[in-house]
Amino acid sequence: MAADKLIEVQWSDPEIKSFVAANPQPRSLGPTADDQLSKLKLPVLAFEATPGVAEKTFHLGPRPALERDVVMDDANPVWYQLVERYGDITVSVSGDLRVQHEFAPGAFPIYEKPVTPGAAPQAGPTVSVFDDRAEGGEEGYLAEYTIMKFGVPYTVTVECTDLAKDQCRDTTQISKDSELLKLIRAAPPAPQ
């Protein structure tokens, strides 16, 4: 049942309205990617520049050529994943309108952590770091965070090889890189 439910995009958000008014031509990621992204039923976020976490690995060798893939379901364009490979670092941004879980009201009460006096607030999203090598499938370390924009959860995943594992542990840089996430495409539905 939850698979049929979709998150409602806040198309009236001022950032979307401003973007649509100012950008009649969306940022191009290449002809194939543009064709795919034009079908999406949600706003598309992407990095406007190379994330700093990837830039820091370029001292490991020559600057690698950017490889980018767009992953989505053309038949049901309610989710996407942009995957960018920078040699030893892979960064992906995904957005998904499908409702993943539904719980009965009050089933899981939320408890707030008390803030201790003198604790400095963290700028940007909270980043989680995982070493998934023992699980298989990944080639090294993962760092991940989710932000909410326009009512939609967007997840950024940074995957690092063993050579770049220290970059995946640099949660300050990864969190700071979230400032580079920008709206690159938005196609609000036509008014009815």
C-alpha cells in the first residue's frame, strides 16, 4: 500500500518559483542525462561544483575525469540518483517521492536529546560514517546524510576507496559540501 503513496512536493516553495522564473533553460548535464531528468516529477538537486571532499583526493594522483550516471525509472519517474565518480571518491545525490514507511501515530515516540550547556551547534546536516567492507558490495567507506527540501528527502552518499578513507571520515567537510547542493531542474505540474 505504501508503495503507491507519494510524498507531495511543495511546488509553491519560493526557491522553486524563483528558479523556474529565472531559469527557462535548466542546467545541462549532457543530452542523455537531460532527456532522463526532464521526465522527473520532483525537483532535482545536484552539486554546483566538485565537492571539497573529492577535491582533497586529487593530491593522490592526476585529477580524474568526471564520470556521471543518472539512474531512474523511466516508467515511474518519481525517484532519481545522480552518481558522480572522481577517482577514489564516488558522490551520489538521490531524491525519492515514494513513501518508504508508514507507522501508526504514536507508535514510535521521538525523544529529544538534551543539549548540554556550551555545546556548539553543528552547521549543516549530521553525517553518518560506515565501514561496510565487511558486509560486501562496497569497496571501502561510506558517509551519508539526508536533507529535506521542498518536502522531499534527498540523500547524499560519499563512497571512498581505502586510499581515500580519511575523506569519508571528514564529516565537517562533507557537511560543508552540502552548501554546494543546488536546484538544477524543476518542472511544476501545470495548474488545473
